[in-house]
Amino acid sequence: MRDLIPRLSRVFLFLVLAAMVAASPAFAQGGSTSTIAGTVTDTSGAVVPGADIVVKNVATNVAYNAVSGSDGAFTIPALPPGTYTVTVTLMGFRPRS
């Protein structure tokens, strides 16, 4: 279980960086939004279903929630531009950002 925590930390950092790089404006909608999507896995590469994902806007403290599906995947669409923290929790593990 100790090996899982550093692995999850790297995955979450990657997700945050990927979301920042992938942010693109949606001009047809009159504003800009982005999506954060990813897959929660353990150190062996196995997917982790049922993990709670919280994406929080640093400036506004507005939080968006998702739960990883049976394939470990999650998507949080229509996020306004900004800097976000991503925290993933699962019973039996310490929260990681």
C-alpha cells in the first residue's frame, strides 16, 4: 500500500499538468472552458474504480467532483480558466493532491 501513494501522487501531478497544457478556448460558446480527464491506477497499473476526485479552483475555491468508473476513468468538463488542484481519495488511503 505504501508503493501506491507515491504512484498516485505522480499520476495526479501529471493530470494537473496535462489539464493546464490541454486547456483550449471554446470560442463558439462565447467563453472558454476546459476538461480534466484521467485514469486512476495503482502501482501495478491496475485501474482503481470508485475513487473520489475533487478538482478545486485555487482562486475561487469552487470545487468540482467526480468518481472514477469501473475502468478507473473520470472526466470533469466545462471548467473555467484557472489554476486547479486535483485531489483523489479512496477509503484506506491518505488523500493525495
